[in-house]
Amino acid sequence: MKKIKLHKFKIKNQEIRAILYLLPALLVIGVFQFYPIFKSFSMGFYTKFDYLTDIVFERGLDNFIYVLRDPEFLMALKNTFIFAFISAPLGILAALVIALILNSNIKFKKFFRSAYFLPFVTSTTAVSIVWRWMLNKDYGVINAILGTFGMAKVSWLTDPKMTIPILIALSIWKGLGYKIIIILAGLQSVDDRYELAGRMDGASKLRRLRYITLPLIKPTMVFLSITTLISSFKIFDEVYILYQQKPGPLQSGITIVYYIFEKFYREWEFSKAAAASFILFVVILIITIVQFIFAARYKEE
């Protein structure tokens, strides 16, 4: 019998080889990310839909029009924008200040890094429960501290005006450790020779920070600003746990994700929830694109 020689199949085209390597990851992303996006978008057009037989009876823009005209959604949109555009910059600024301090020659660096990072790895549910206990009007720690100074008790969790500030403070404190670690990684990648050159030229600490340190860690700050703002638009757990499965007093803490949750799980308005979720996707996409445009222009300058 003649021996049959087996020749190995070699892929010479590098692009095809790269696609084959990426294919498993692309399949997972397509099934669990892209498909739900397109499915939610298409569900937003269903006006009458049998969810058992998956049969569509009518299609239209009624759900999108309803959501955009719904006063509850407009309040959720307003609260989400206020929360995101206040908590994200303040959180990054606080993390930058603490990271600069930790990057200097101070004692117990590792202890402080661990202490700041601990809230980030702690469950949001556990953190929210502790904050709810601390802010309790009758037996909370915060009011007990205020009482020692002769101050009256504050209704932290029942005053609608305090809802967004409390959520902002909780969000900043919860995510501070992650931002500090990321900024510290950026600061430690800066070559010491730049700092030394600035000192030799007689530049003050603030001028070295402004003209040397911050420009060199700009990619890190851009990454943090984008990811922090996106996560701020998806706030839900803090509201749900802190206010005992309610959107705050007089719905003062309702957000877009909470609105979607109510429509989907409590009112069973699946199409309206899908329309609201796609609107949220579009809002986040536009904000992300704007951030990339400003970052690109700043880089060119």
C-alpha cells in the first residue's frame, strides 16, 4: 500500500488567521451583547405582542413616543443626567488628589491603598444597607454625631432634596478605590526625569502637576472619564437597596435604569421597557462619541 502523505493546511493570509482566532470571542459577544441590543430595539416597535408564541401583531413608534412623553421618564432622565455629570467629575477629582498624595513619600502606602480599594470590592448591596443604617433618622450614626454638637436630626432618607446628593456621595465613595488604583498606575508610569527637569527649571509643584504630570497621564484620565460616566448612567442598585425597593421619596431618586426595571418587572410593559433601554443606549453612545471627539481634538493640540 502506498503511503499517503498528509500535508498540513497552512493559512497564509494573516487577516483570515486573525479572524479565526477572534471568532470564538466574536460569537460570545454577538450572542450575549449585540443580539440583545438588536432584540431590544426591535421589541420597542411591538405594540401588540404574544410573548409565549413570539408572534408580532402590530409595529409602530408608539412605545418610543410614549416613553419620550412620559413625565416619569423625563424625571428619570433629568435625575440621571444630574447624577452622572456631578458624580463622575467629582469622583475623578477626589481620586486624583488622593492618588497624588499616595504617590508621594508618605508612610503606610500599602495600608491606605487597601483601605481605599476595599469599598470597591465590597458588594453594593452590603454598602447600601450600611449607608441606610448610618443615615437613619432615629438611630443612625450620622445623626448621633450631629446630636453631640447640639444639632437637630436630619431626615436623610425621607427628604426628596437629599436623595440625589446622597446617591452622589455614595457613588463617589464606592468607586473611589478603583479610580485611585488606575490613576496611581498612570502616575507610576511617568518617568522621573520629567519631574527632575521641572525642578531644575524652578517650576513649582502646581506648575509641574499642570504642565508635566497631567498631560502625561491624559490617556488614563480619558479612560476613567469615559468608563465612569457610562457606569453613572446605569445607576440602579444603590437606589433599589438604599430606599428599600423604591425610587426614593416622591420618586426623587428614579433613574433611567430604575424606570426600565419598573416597566419590565412590575408593570409588565416589555415593549416600553425595551424602548426606554434603547434610548438609554443611544444617550450613552452619543456621550461616549462626544468624549472621544474632545479627547482627539485635545491630542491634536
